[in-house]
Amino acid sequence: MKFHSFSRYLVAFLAALLLGSCGGGGGATTPDVGGPIQVDPDGATLYAGVRATFTIVGGKPPYILTSTEPALLPVPATVDGHSFDVIPNNPSVVDAGLPPEALPVRTVIITARAAGDASTDSATVKVARNFLTGYGFSFGATTCASQGACAGGETTIAFDSTFVGNLQPNHTYRIERVRGPFQFIDPLNTNNQTDSIVVTSDSSGRFTAVIRVATGVPTQIAILRVTDVATGAQSLFNFTISAVAPTTGALTVIPATVSLTGPNGTTCGFGTFDVLVFDGVAPYTAVCPNPQMFVSNSTSNTQPGRFTVTVGASSACLAAEQCVITDALGARTTFAITTVKGTTTPPPALVVSPSSMTLLCGQSGNATVVGGNGNYTANSSHPRVTAGVSGNTVTVTRVIGDGATVYPATGTVSITDGSSIVNITVTVPTNCT
């Protein structure tokens, strides 16, 4: 489908403007009562939903009116004066033989007969479709092999923002998916897909949306709905989704190699990093076979694809360990992870003494912690046992005030320097009131 040319819209706009400014185009200012009757305007183009005024001169009222399309262009049965208003409906069937780019219109004849002398006259007008119905819907840029929408592809669709017969700049519309395996790319966030978006026409009266079709779908008919937000006027558009998938080049992943260095001579490198993948078709999937490597999000619907990878700490290092990324069309690429040990001397082992203690209600006990990097913290697993660290001293306390609640008889206090953990086993009364 193609857009109407600007000149065609200009002619339609001037015709509507002339009709509105001249009160329907009547040429006489004083009815010629008793003479031949005349119905004006003759040959005008009316737009659905827009009020138009007809005048009758000559003859003697009342006048009897008929319309060749009473459902499309209803007229009053009789008129006692010399003018009447009409509001056309949107034509479903248009005139045969219209050129592909022609304004969709239906020809209607209005006939008036004077009651006094039975003289008649007719006005032939054209009723044009209004709002977005039948007006400029076309495909633009696409990742598909040919014009249009295809499985796994992205395509732009463009509209003429037509309202009461004229292109409307800065007009708001809502576009919705009615049928078909496609979604719109959110114009406010290009990484999001949605079934409905709100757009505003530009200064030339046009607006554009981007649709993304699901991969692997068969050829089928899709339908979308366009709604004028201000008036609620709606139009449905259909198009064909082709099963032919778009071609894709080799995937590119950045970074292609990752190297992590450990904090000391006994620990291999570890940490978290992101990789990006380009030149394929979303969604992408990523997998790292080695259990020491973990992909937080195994699927990415963004363009480019983004994955977060975490490598755990270990004394066994990785040598160019491979992870695989696959796009929606089956294209594959890999990235490699290497970990090495650091060069610094590791700190002495973390040691705590004593490794167990027994406390009565309200009683505290101390333990000494040495080794590690010297930055110690303590945590208790028992809800009624507290632990704190001051220097190299860990203080453990069995608090009172349990009420009638019975708690476990043992708990664990863990001390860590951020790299290593040692535990103290604490035996306590089950209830301290």
C-alpha cells in the first residue's frame, strides 16, 4: 500500500474548507420562490462524521428529499425551509474503478422535489472515508529479505495521520496488536517489546512504529488496530507475515576473551562481568558448561544481547574455558574465560580459639581470632546468641528474656575476614526467662 500524494490531500482539504466556509456552497442568498429549484452543493466531497449544509432555492417548500444511499448519507424526509444539514457515515463500499492511490469515496445523489409544482433537482456528491480508514499504511525499513514483515525480523510501519480529511501533525494515536505473533518496540525504551504503544504524529502528519515478529512462525495474516486517542475513532489494518526468516551475519561478542587474576598466589581469579552480542536476531541464549561459571540471565531479548557472567573463586584455574551464545536463527559464537592466580603472598590461615564454648543464661564468653587479613566480622546463627568482634577478641553472649519460647540448645558463631570462615560451636540453655 502507498501513501496519498500531498497534492491529493491539498485538493481534498481545499474542497472541505470551501464547503464549510460557504455553508455548503449555495450560490443564492434569497430563495427564488416559485422558480426552478436548485440543490447545492453539487459535485462536492463530504467527509464522514463532518457536518455539511445543503441549500435549496426555487420552488415552494416544503421540499421532499431522497438519498440514493440513505444509510451512508441520511437526509430528512421533508424540509420546510431552504437549507438542511447532513452528517455522512463512513462508507464501507467505495466506487468501483478508483485508482490505487485515489481517495476512497462513494457517490451519492440527493434529490429534492418541491411540494407545490413537483419540480425536482439533484446534487451529486462524494462521501469520503474519514479518520485513518483506508489512508496510507505502508512498510518501511526491514531486516527481512524483502519488503514487509517476516518471521524473526524487525520492520517499520508508517501511517498518514489523517483526521477529518486532513493530515494532522502532533496528534496522538494508540497502536495495538489484534492478531499475529508480533509485538511493538516501545519507543520510550528500545529494549522492551509490548502489545500496545502510544505515538504522536510528526510535523508532516505521519507516525511510524517498529514491529518485531517471533521466530520460527509460519506464513500468516496479522492485524493491528489504530485508535485516535482524542476521539476514540478506530481502524483495523491487516498485513502478511512471511515465514522466510531474515538473513544474519556472523555474531560478534564483546569481549571475546576474559582474563581474571586472583588476589594472591593460592587463589585463582574470580568475579562478575558482562558480555554483549551483536549482528544476530534476538532472543539470544548463553550457556557456560563449566559449573564454576554461571550466567545470571540465560536468555536476552535486547538488541544487542547482554549477559552477566559470574566466575567463582577456586584454587583450580580455568584455561580459555568456552561459553556459547546462540541467536534466534541458530547462529553461534563463543567467548573464552581464563583465570590465573595472583602474585602476592597469601595471608596466614584464619584460626579461632577456643572452637567451642558453653554459656549459661546472660553469660558471655571470649574467643581469640588470628590470621587472615585482620579485618574480622562475626555472625551468630542462634536467635538468642549475639557475637561481636573487637580487635582479635570475639565476644559471644547468651541473652535472656525468652519468655515461654524454647530455642535450640546449640548455635554457631561464624568469623570471617572476607576470604575465609572459621566457626565456634556454642552450647546454651533452651530457655532463658
